Amino acid sequence: MKQKLLLVLMLLTAGILSAQVVWEDFEEGGKLEWVAGDGTYNGIIGNPDTTGINPSDSVGSYTKAGGRGFSLFRVQMATPFDITENNIFKMQVWSPVETEVLLKLEGGGNAVEGRKPIKDSVWTELVYDFRSKADVSTMTDMLIFFAPGNPDDSSTYFFDNIIAGPAPTSLVLEDFEDGPKLAWEARNGIFTGVVENPDTTGINKSINVGSYTKSNTNAFSLFIHEQTDPIDLSLLNRASLQIYSPVKTEFILKFEGAGEAKEVRMNIPSANVWREYVMDFSAAADFTTLTKIILFFDPGVAESEDTYLFDNLVLLPPDECAGTVPDPAIVDNFECQRNATYDNGWDQISVIENPDLSTANSTTHVGQYVKVATKPWETLMADYDNPIDLSILNVLTAKIWSPVADRILFKLEGGMSPAREIFIDIPEAGSWQDYQADFSAYAAENHKRVGIFFAAGTAFDTAVTFFVDEIIWTEKSIQSTILEDFENGPNLAWIPADGDPANGAFSVIANPDMGEANPSDSVGSYSRGTNAFSTLSAILLEPLDLSTQTQMNIDIWAPEGATSVTMQLLSPIDGSRDVMRDISATGEWSTISFDFAASAAITDFSQINLIFDAETMISEAYYLDNLTLGETTIDVCEGVQADPNIIDDFECQRNAMITVGADDLEVSPNPDISAGNNSAIVAKYTEPDGNFASVVFESTEPFDLSNYSQLQMKIWAPRIVPILFKLEGPAGNQEVFMDVTEAEAWVTYTVDFSESAGKGFNKLVLFMNAGQAATIGEVYYWDDIQFALAPFEACIVNFEEDPFNPSGWIYFANGTFADSTIKTVENPL
């Protein structure tokens, strides 16, 4: 029988010298004594189908016994099968029905078997991996079960070419040496063919590579290789591919056949460098019709037309992580959940055995990161290419072993939002330490990259090695102090305010609606009294400390018609502090939170008041439970209405997209709180390279400059430099240059754009140190970028003729003067 080219290539690539063993090929009368314990062995017959993968003249034929799920058909050898090295068994089968075929070796109390699916009416090569019993030397019987477990089947099957060989270690599908090995076809775009490798200094030192230019009219620009014989992924089902991309994007590698397909989508985090991508196709190990290899570059984007270089498409054996389902919460655990695609630092991180096994970290493998000498801000940066979903999982945790006591920087960047940084001190050198970077405050923002800076800002004379493990996104754990839960009686003294029955009635009762929302046995019950502002009071045993936790939470079950509840904290010195919240659900338990962060400095709150639906006639009972003091989870910007005249105040009025320069701008504490700017939060701008590096704020609608035409912005500059303010839009642009008037101080700058009204400008572009050689790394601070009214310098009131005579105006809410009319009188002097 002719040996297939594919098997020869696999054996050559594997570099294994052991010869394969042909156990049966039915040529020259057959090699084995086949016995049908059930059913009928029809002997050697002419091949009924020589058009497929089996052109042999002679094959074996077996008819399965009806009524037997496992119709016995076997060979018994005088000497055991030697599968020490030749333990990969292949068998070609032609089946009249779509079913399975089981091949088994047994004997001496040992057995090994494999079950493979098969299509109907075509020769199919089935591969069985018996490496698990490679050290067993007692198995003398070979058994074949067609349609195992199906007693209704009595079909006739043909089989041939039972061959055992060593396991292959790799198969090079494409390397472009001596021309392409595969028949690549650009159904869309252009396949340039073999080109010279433009960069042999990295991981790909090949002379020749493949070149493909994507179509700019197809979102999924089809680039395909198609062959007649199926691609065998039974043993080699990890695919390795090297790509040199001009842009950061994604690609898809897909194996496809008749009704069978498996694809893997990968992120390309680095441009203009050779990167190797290894993909798990073990789910396709049993596919038998795969005849197509498809590549999609920049999938889903129709407009791009970049040229991609690729090389060294190699099939590899599955590893211990085959079939692992990626957990999106795990960035990298350096075992089987290696879900990060690293940009910066990709060539500085490697997997090694844990050098310090301990209770602090008992995992077998960890990451080793080598920080390059003289580089203070070297980083390990995972690039998601798409926005990171931080809606729930927004606390980044990691185990880090540092040789120095320094600090770690965790950073979010990329996307449409400003970069976010969290510095954490290294508490102890030379041991595994757990770190948590809480990014929950930025859960609604848009970031695509997350980085870890080891010994952030510190440069070393020589390379320094750090170890990292278990980089995982987790849900924020809210810490709280229980003030009242009504179990075993109340903890606090609950009474109607001032002990007045007109303020209602309170008691502790059994939970009337026990369930998942509130499984407590006991709760408080309160009914409003006749007072319009009926109040329930809780007298605290100790003053309430809001220094570290400022949010009050309480479970409330409200009756129908309830809409609001006010919580008051009472201080003997500072009086009351009130927060009103809506009741969004009635007839069920819900948690309502009250943010008292503005009152954190008050240390003598001694009483809590609750006012339910003031000035209403609701008489049904309210139930309350689980009063706690905890960390703030309420969005500080909740309820803030967007002011279209404010571009960005870097707090709650963030009303424009940052479409250029977002990586250079981040929200930061105000470094100089003063009369010039007393805001706690501002923006920090770090000057990048480029004489005209800029930040672009873009609005979805044109700026309305008809009245609010004065651009105002607070700037803290490190020195006197030129600044350029620019408006852009479909009609062109308008530029205004000015100089910083004072260094190292907050200054409000005003730019008159009144002439730009009605021109459709929707972009504001800011240039620091405009037109000058860049001072890379120099820091500026910005705040309160907005459009304001022009100064009004005309007469407002002269007490003479209209409209400057305020006669008839009234005072509004001005104590005893409220509703009084302003009168015009003669000048007494």
C-alpha cells in the first residue's frame, strides 16, 4: 500500500526514527486472522470505493450481527502488541451509516480503547491514541466494534490499513521556504505571495514569509487555502502562527469542512513586530471533513486595507490545557487560564516553576518578569483591543513577589476614557504578597488595556526579576458595620421622634416577607402617625464614626404608594444632615443607600431619624432591617444633569469624548488647591512627543456659541509656554494662540469664540507648548473647560426709563421682605 504524504511529513517533522507497523492492509491475502464472534466476517473483497483517501485494491468486510449492541469482531495474537513507541493506531473505515467505531486492545488484565465518529459512504481515517498504555506489554487481542451500543444496526462495513506509528511532535503546514506549501487564495484582497522578511531580528528569522493585503470593502476579507484530503487534527490540534501586523487589531484562524468548523479569534496587541500566537483546536480533534484553512485579518472592519505578513503555520500536540474554557475574569494564572495578550513586556514575561512555594502562593507555575535596566516605567501591559467590562468585576488582584521594597502601579488606559492609576506600596520584599487595585469608581468608563508596573518609577542599574501570579478581576467586596439587624431584639433604641405618638408607632415583628431578598427572622415595623413629617428615631449608643465609611444602608419593605424616605443624622453641635432617596419598589424588600460623605468630618452624630413619605396620608406599615454603615457605592455623580456648555470638569460634568490624546490625559488629585482652583479633582496632562501634540474633545452635536461663546479653562503650567486653542468642524477651524501668564499657579484663561457661532464646530483641540520642541514627560494640570457668557458691560438698572427701571419687581424668599414690591422714588439727595 502507498504511504500517504501527510504521514511521511509528520514522521519527518517529528524526527522519530522508529518505523511504523502495518498490522493489516489486506494485500496479498491479509496479515491477521480475523474472527467474527458475532456477525459475519466476509473476508477480503475488492475495494468498493477507490475515489477517496483509500485507493487500495483489497479491503476487509464485516457484517454486524443484528440484536447485538457490541457485535464481537477481533484478532488474537500469539505475542502481545508492542506499543512502547508505536502507539498511535490509524484505521480506514467505510461505513454505510453515520455512526462510531470503537477500536480496543486488551489482554493480561489490561485494556485500552478509543471511540471515534464516522461519516457515511466515504472512506475515513480514524486515529486512536493508545499512549496511556505505552508501558503495558500484555495485550494480545485487537477488537473492532462498529456502531457500538446500537443493537438495531446490522450494516456491512469495510475497513483497511490498520497502521501503528509513533506520536508526531509537529507538522509544518506553511513556512514559505521554497515557495508556498499551501494553495492560498485571496477571494477578497490580494495575496502577494512570498516576500522577503522585513525583520529577522525577532522571533522569526525566516528569509521568506507570506504577504496578504486585506480588502477595504469586505468586513471579513476572505483569505483561504482549500485541499481535497481532510486535515487531520486528531493528534496535532494546537496551531501556532507567526504574524507581523502594521496595526494593533485581531485575526481569526479557522479550520472548516462539511458541516464542521472551528475558529479561534486572537488579539494582535503589537504593531510592526513578529508575534507568535498559539491556539487550541482540540475541540476539532474528531472532525473528519476539514479541508479549508481560513484567515481573517482585522475581522469585522470593512474599511481597512492593511498588509499583513504571516509565517510558520505549525500544528502541535495538545498540551495539558487542551479544552480549557477561558474565564474572562482571569487575566493570567500562568497555568491554563492564560487569557492575556501582552503588548508592552510580552518578551519580558515567561512561565517558570514557582521559586517560593508557600502558603501565600502554592501554585506550581508563575510568571517571571524581567525589568530592563535603566527603565523606570517598564510595564507588563495586557491589551484587550476592546473595552474591558468592569461593570461587575472591577477590582484587579494579583500575587507579586518583589526583590525590593518599592511600589506597584496598576493602570487602566486606552479607549475613550482618561488613564487611571493606582499605586500600592510593596509591604515586604522577598515574599509573595497579595495586591488589590480597586477600579470600581471607573466601572462605566472605556479602557482597553491594563498594566502592571513593577517598582514603578524606579530605574535599576541591572535587570531585576519579579514574579507574578493569579492576575484576576474580582467583584468589589463591600465592607460594612452592622448597626441594627433586630435579631435577638433591637440593638438601638427605636422610638417615634420625641416619644410622641403623633410621630407613629414602632415594634419588632417576625419578617412578613422572608425570602432571598431578606431571610432575616425579625425586622422592625413602623407606621406613620398624624404628623405630616412623622419621624422614627434611633438613639445611638456611641457617636457615629464616618471617617472611613460614609454610606448608610437599610433594607426597606414599603407599602403601595410609597415613594421616598429621608434619613437624618443628628449632631448636638452641627445639627442635622439630611439625605432623601427614592423608593423604587413597593411590596418587596430592597436596599436603599444614603451617602453622607460630605459630613465625614462630623464626629458626634448621636441619633438617626427616618422620615417616610412626608406630607402623605399613607397609614400602612413600613418594614425595616439590616441598617449598616459601609463603603460608598453610590455614584457621586448620580442625578447630575449634563450641562451642554461644560466640556469637562473631570468630575461629574464629563460631556465630550476624548478622541485624540486620551493616553496622555488622566484624572488626578489637584496638586495645588488654592483660591485659583479649589477643586479636589483635576486633569493631569503629560506632554508626549511632537511639536503639535494635542488632546481633542469631541461633542456629538455642534457647540452652541450663540450666547455661550467664551471658552474658559483653568491651567496649571510648569513654565511660560505658548498655548493653542482650536475649534474644528465640517466648515473648517478657528485657532487662538496665547501664552501662559503665570507658571506653577492656577490661572483661568478666556478665549473669545463669538465669531465662530453657527459654524458647526464640534471639536475643541488643546495644544500645550504649541509649536515648540516637545519636553516629553512635562506635566500640566487642567480643569473646568467650559463655554461661558461674554461679560455684560451695558447698563442693567438706572431706576429711570424701561427696561432699566425695576418697578414692580418683588423680593423672592427673602425673609420678611418676601413678596414685597420694589418701589422707585425720587432721589432724596
